[in-house]
Amino acid sequence: MPAELVLEARDLARRYASSAPPVLDGLDFSVRRGEIVAIIGRSGSGKSTLLNLIGQMDAPDRGRIRFAGADTSGWDDAARTRFRCRSLGFVFQAYNLLPTLTVRENIALPLELNGLRDDGAVTRLMAALGIDALGERYPEDLSGGEQQRTAVARALVHRPPLVIADEPTGNLDADTGHEVITVFERAVREAGAALVMATHSTEMVGHADRVLALVHGRLVDAAP
């Protein structure tokens, strides 16, 4: 049996000025649970715009997005916020850790926002990502790789069906990026989540099950 369909987008279009060509134009794609999908394309091709639409931080000018069969078209801002908290995990290039919280507290934040507590899940993810000795440190005391591992743990701790990553190794050197990619892929697969990532990294692309290229506002299959 095919894996559960997590995300389905149909005829997505987005433009930022009426006189400008659309950033995305008639875009169709889907993602299944457990699948890692890499989105590639030149700078300015619309990768971040697409992730913003998937992540419910922006709305398309045309088209529909479905999550597990639920149509998001009629959702208001409050519904989009609830959905992001419950069903999505995010990993950003700039880490976006809260400086006043420890590593453990940063990781536990999605649980708290959902009214949950699971110290065991936090501890297990820290061990899996090799940061179990850093729980009481603050972000300013961490290396870039340690901060990104913390961000990965935060994205997965509430077991979202979909994780969205925007250039997750963009601020890391090659060796550190390799380490983060390896533990990121393993953690995502062990969680059974789907991952959609925008990247310029050929190594990140090599860890994907499917590679899609943004060309003139449309997604096309790309060679692995």
C-alpha cells in the first residue's frame, strides 16, 4: 500500500505585484509520509515562497493546498497558527533559537505551545542528535552545528507529519553540514515524518528520495 498522502498542492500561483510575472504559476505536487523531497532552483526562483505557502505563513493567489485531505483554503489566521503549532516542524538557515531558553527548553517549546509535556521525547531526541550533554546551555554557547541540531530536535519533538526546512545547512561549513545532514535524515526517517527542504547543497540533494526543480514558477522532476 502507498504511504499516507501528507500534502497535496494543485494549481498553486503566487505573485507579489500585478505588473510582475508570477513567482509560482500553476504548480502541482504531493508528498507522502516518510518521503524526503528536495526543492532546488536558482536564487529568486521561488523556493522560499513555496515553503511559505506550504507552511501556512502565506496564502496562494490561486490553487489549493490539502493536508491529509483537509483543504486549507478557508482557514483564517488563527486556524493557520494552530495548524503550524500542531502539525508542522520548521528548520531554518538561521536556527531561530530563543536566546533566553536553554537547549532543553528550546526543544520542548513546541510541546508547551500544544499544552503537552514529554520529557522523555526531548531526552531521546537530544541523545539521537548528539546534544544530550548540552541541555542546560544557551544558544550563544553553542557552535553553529550544535544550534542546528537543537533546531532539528525542536522541529521533531511534537512528532509532526511534515517538516519544512529552508537551506538548513546554509550557515554551516562543509564538515559540520555533513554531520548535520546525516543526523537530520536519520531523525526524520526514524520519526516517520515527511520532509520538504529547499536547498542549494548537492549533499542535501543526495539524501532526498525525490528532487524537484523550480523553473519559471513550475516544479519539474530533476535528476537525483
